[in-house]
Amino acid sequence: MARVYLDHAATTPVRPEAVAAMVPLLGGGYNPSSLHAEGRAARAALDEARETVARVIGASPREIVFTGSGSEADVLAVVGTARAQAGRGRHVVTTVAEHHAVLHAVEVLEREGWSVTRLAVDRRGLVDPEAFASALTPETTLATVMLANNELGVVQPVAELARIARSRGVLFHTDAIQAAGWLPLDVRALGVDLLSLSGHKFHGPKGVGALYVRHRTPLEPLIVGGGQEQGLRAGTEDVAGIAGFATALALADAERAETAPRVAALRDRLEAGILAAIPDVVVNGAGAPRLPGILSVAFAGAPSDALLIRLDLEGIAASAGSACAAGSLEPSHVAAAIGLDERRRRSVVRFSLGRGTTEREIDEVVGRLPALVAAVRAPLSV
């Protein structure tokens, strides 16, 4: 059997169109800040990419800041915006289920004297808008809640939360990194002030991210030393990578109406097959709106590390959760946040499908998985 890749939430293969957009610019490699003809050509390519990203998310080109990753975009949004408003207040609201880029960013602020409220999520992984509203105080200057969770695929009511924040004069950031290509990202409809993206989640290159910053949103740069990106992110831009990023984002958005329902049907096929064939299984995030391509399952009594090794040996690539925490021996903080007991918390596997996933691949996984789970559980039942 050819290998089956079900770890698209960790990273996606770069699509050929993105590579084609990058190759001519890799050869030139000119600095877009230079005034000569070569530099102007690089600047034109950079401007075109910025316009493309802005068009996809309903923003103005001047509201797009390119970064070196999605994590950098998250940290710039959270720390940069909080520091820029330090005179107004030093309180930030987030959730316990955010990506580590956001959780670690608020820890930085705590060490600098900010107070942070981390809201709980329910067993489905959802934030309660009433609890969110109650957490906002006169000292709150920023709230940050991800649009879609990278481990569960659960989609938060960001438009509602952003509306509450705006009514209280609080800026709102959303990490939309996992949602890109699967959900509409119109920043005006969402009502957000800042939104993070990362190229390798939608078949663009690694090492390129972007941050939408609504016009007039206060933001203090974290990387200084030059005037690039309107003075908000110093460093010569990776023009080739940015061109690949913009191309991949535009294509993902254009294909979304066809791709999202097709992949959602495959996810449902995988979920139904697992539930029918394997006992003592919990689907994490069940009952909540979810991204089409993510299925998080707890196989009670089957440690995820042992099961993932067996899956890999069978030619199936999956993960236990966020790839950014793959080196940790501790169960996922998201699994803990939704109230899984210790036995299930240590048995979570995330299957994440992509635009190239096929019915045959899903059926192969459903056919092989019961025996693998049983084999991993067997030694523990002796």
C-alpha cells in the first residue's frame, strides 16, 4: 500500500502552482528595498502578493504584514498590541485551548506585569460568549481566541466574540492559521482587528506567515533594525516565499467551495468507520462546528505514541496533536481542557485530511486501524 498522509494539520505539501510562482524569484533573489531596476522588480512581486492576500481576506494591502511564520504572527499580534496599549490597561483575555504560540506570548506579558484571564472551554472545546463578556474589564486591552483549534478542528464563534470585544473597546486577535482554506476569512465580516496566517497550512511554503492588522490598530514591532513591512517587522522580505504563500492562499480560497464539503464527507466516512469497528472510542469536539479535515479521536487504553508508531509502520501518517508540541511527553493541554480523563488523554490521535485525500485511503485506514488499536491495547489488558 502506498503511504497515506493524514497529518495535513501539521503541514501540507507545497502545491505545484506555489512552486512555479517561487522559482523565478529564487533565481533573482533581489532586495525589494533597493531602488535599482532589480530591486523595483522584487518590490513589484512583493506588492502583488500583498494585494492578493488582502483581496482574499477582504483587507487593504497596507493592512498585511508578512512574517517568518504563523507563530511569529501570533506573538507579534499579542505582545506587540499589548505593549502598544500599556498606558490604557494591562489585562489580556484568551482561552486555555489556544496554540502554544499564543499561550507562550501571554506568559511573556505576565512576566512583564500584565494580568491574563484564560477562559475554560466546554467538553466540545467551545468558549462561552457570556463568560467571555464577563471576563472583560476596564483594564482589558486585548482578547485573543483562535478561529479553529489546530488539534480538535473546533470552530469558535469568533464573529460574536469580536463583536462583544469591540462594544467594550477591546482589540480582538484571532489565530486563523488552521482555518485558512477551509473557512471564509473576511476580516470585516469576522470583525477582528488582527488575524494570523501561515503558508504551510494551505499548501504554501514553510517559513512564511502573515498578520492582518486593521488600519490604526496600535502595534509595537518585536523585530527591529529596518523599516520593512511599514516598520512593523524588520528584515529583508522573502519575496519568493511570499509569492508562493499568496498563490497558495488564493487557490485554497478559490477551491474552498468544492474542497471543503468533499473533505468533510471523507472525515465523516473515517469517523463512522472508526466508531463502527472499534469499541471505547471518543470523538473529541463532537457536537461542535468543526473544520472539514480534522478528526481527533481518543482510543481509551491505547497510548497514542505506541499507536502512532504502529500506524507509521503500516504506512499511515497521523499525529497525537499539535506538531509544535510533538517532543513533549505530557498529554495535550487541549485534551485536558475539554475534560478527558487521564486514560483517554494519553490515547488521542489526530487524523487530518487534505485536498488530496481519497476515499481509497480512508477505507484503507478504516480497514487496518481496528487491529492496530487492539494490538496496542492487548498488553495493557493482560
